[in-house]
Amino acid sequence: MPQAATPVDREQVGAGDNGHKVGFDALLEGAQGLQATIRELLAKTGLLIAGMKAHHRSTRAMRDAVASLRQLGQLQQLEV
């Protein structure tokens, strides 16, 4: 007959770096800290992507403006 699962001791869940047991609360705190770090990184990534898109639009507009000016210069040379 299978044995019933024993309740988990919330004070001693996993092994830490030094082989000592780490409490559940410490593991939960670590997971929450990691979650906060990931959220911060996602927010920073979003800002970087938005900045890169804005830079790309600006660069494209400048390139188009320079091309238009060059085309105007060529048209003026033809008229002279």
C-alpha cells in the first residue's frame, strides 16, 4: 500500500549552497526578489526598445530629408 505523503516542514525545505537546509520562507523571499528583478528588467527593456524605435524613425526621416535635398539639388543643376 502506498505511503501517505508527509507534510513539508516549512522551516527546512531545500539544501542551500553550504549544504544546510534553507527555510521555505527564505526560498519564497528569494523567488519574490527574482520576480521583482525580472519585472524591472522587462520595464527597462521596454524603454530601450521604445528608444530604439524612435531613433530608427528619426534616422529614417533624416535619410529621406537628405535624399529629397539631394534630388532638389540635381533638379536645380538641370535648370541652370
